[in-house]
Amino acid sequence: MRWLKSTSNRTFIVYPVAVVLLELLWRRGHLAFQPFGVPLLIWGYAQYRFVGAFRIVRGGGGPGMDVPPDRIVDYGPYAYVRNPMYLGHLIFMLGLAVTFYSVPALLLLAFHFVWFDGRVRRDEAHLETRFGAAYVDYKARVKRWIPGVL
């Protein structure tokens, strides 16, 4: 059960398996496959992995907020969006929906956008308490999800 608590295990292992199984059941053994969605899968997973390693090396802490960072990382990918790791999850889920032409995966993406947004707000409140004015300044300069937009 502890293994399932890991957001990355769910996003990158459980959800793809579940989507494929649901699609096979729904389509009676046939799987729709759109190869132009595969780059989104690769991009999302790679972004999650590389940005996570980037933050741990430069900011300390662990991959999640269970072990928070020791320093604000506001350069590299973190100069463009405040949550590039979570964004990697969402890009991957979009890739699932596109690759398998899947309505369940699209619903999963919509649910997780709302879920991640709530999680981000809690994480940001914690980081603001931890780092004070420096984090408030970072929030004012860098958007949460889409550079220059949102």
C-alpha cells in the first residue's frame, strides 16, 4: 500500500496499465494507438525525472515535499514555472490520453490537474512559511504552470 502512495508510481506505472486495460475492455481487445502522443509521454516522464534530480542537487531535500528543500531553486527549469515536476506528470497524462485516444485518460488528466493544483497550493504555503519573503518574491516573478500565463 505504501508503494501506491507514491504519486510517481501511480502516474508512471499504475495509470498507464489501468488506461491500457480499460481501453482494451472498452474496445473489446483492440487498442487505439496514436504514435504522435508518444513524445508527450517521453517528455512528461523525462521532465519529471530530470527536473527532480536538478532540484534535489541544487535545493536539497527529497523528490517530494516529505523532505522539503533547504534552498529555493529559482533558476534552470524553475525560472520558467514553479512546479515543473508536477507539470511533467500532467504532460505524461496528456500523452496517455492522446496516445491511446482515451476518454478515461482525459478524465484522469482533468481530475489530476485539479488535484495537483490543490497540492501545489499546500506545498507553496509550506514553502512560503519556510522561506518567507524570498519565496513570495519568487512566486511574484514565476508562474505556477505555464510560463508568462498561469
